[in-house]
Amino acid sequence: MVFTQEGGQHLPITLDSVGHNPEQEKVTRPDGYPVYHWIQTVRGEGNIYFENKTLNLRVGSGVLLLPHTPHRYEGVTADWQTYYLTFGGSSTRQIVEALGIKSSSLYRWENEAPLSDMLNGMLAWQEEHQDMFGLQASTDAYHFLITLSKYGQLHNNAAISRNIDKLQPLLKWMDLNFGDPDIGLYDLSTQLGVSGRYLNSLFMQTFGLSPYAYFVRLRMRKAKELLVSQPTTTVKTISQRVGFRDVSHFVATFRKQSGTTPEQFRRLH
């Protein structure tokens, strides 16, 4: 599913294309892309390479590449799905720099942030309406940049990139063991072979969260996936599958982080 904008050449921001790739293939662009290029993960996991960096793109992360930045990307998992957005225009550089975006950068965000579904909404609107002069597309591109600057956590410096590399084995282990209710900080630090204090420092520098707070958010994300994909499974069963012994504790935690109860979330989605 892809939309390519043909009108609006004289607007401050012009949308070049927006799309969804359910089977993201390997891409290599030695000369970069001629306009600004955004790519984010919908499902699975991929790696992107640019400026001598190797960055991992998981769900809740994306990269904004400046025009003509040589790059390549490829899937780490077979199910890597992406959204992408390309845009240019006479005032785009000034707008982007005014928002503090001055280099090709990696961004991460919380699952509840609007960035997760924003491009899907843009695609759906363009499929249902005619935008002959590109006015709505231009507005959407500007809205995307504002939302990225508000909700995206910039992960561009070398120290954070190194931290993410160090944490990758533990993050993957968490993804496989989120259903174990006995896991504590000691278990997390043991998996990485570091002290609890050092692990806490790594997570705070990288994600702005403690290791256990990150683990709880992972469990909430898994719970949401189960609530939507298994509509007949009880909330109690789902709470047990994501590592909670007490369903009332699960409901309270879910409500605190999502603003709704699990049942309300299931009805909304």
C-alpha cells in the first residue's frame, strides 16, 4: 500500500510518498534519497546502516534520514514490516531545523504515542479522498514532524548507540521471558553479567526508565497484543501470560499506563 503525491509542488512542505511495506526487502542507496526519508518498524525488527552506524529498528522506533544520506537497511527477522514517508518542499529544511532536527537520527517512543499509527491514518485518508493540490498531504507531513519532535525520544549520540548495542541480548531475553512472574532486577542484571546499579544506569541513560519499569511496559505491550488478537481469552488468563500473579494488580498497572482498563482497551480496538 503506497501513496505518491503529485500535486503541491509550491507548498512549504510537499509529501513525496507514504506507504506500508508488509514484507520489507533489503534496500541499498549509496547516494541516499533525494528528499527527507522516514522509516519506522510496524512489526518484527530490522537494521539500518548510515554514517558508519548500525542502528536496530524495533517496534516503537524509526529513523529520519536527511536528503542524500547514503544508507541501507535489511530485516533482522523474517516478518519485518515498515511504514515509510518521504517529503520535501521549499521550506522543509527551515522547518525541520527549527524543530531541532539537524542530522539523520534514530527516534524511539512509547507504544501509546500517536507516532505508532500516524502513517496508517495518513494512508487511510489518502485512499478515501482526493487531494489534488496536496494541501492535506502537506498538512499531514507538517503534523508528523511536530508529533515526532514532541513524542520521539532522540537517540543519536554515540554513547546511547553503544548502550543499545550492550543491552540487545537482554532486551531479546526479556521479549522471550516476559511471562515469568519471578523475574526481578537481579535476574535482569545476571543475564547481562553486570551489577544491578550499572544496569539501572544503562537503562536510565538509554530509555529514561529503570530496567524493571521497562520490563513492565514490555508486559503491558504484550498484554495489549493478546487482548486484541485473542478476544475470547479472559483478562485473568492474559494477566498470567504476561507475568502477573494477581489480576487486580495487572488491571491497576494497565490502567495506570494506558488510561483504560484491559476490557475497555479491548472494546476500543
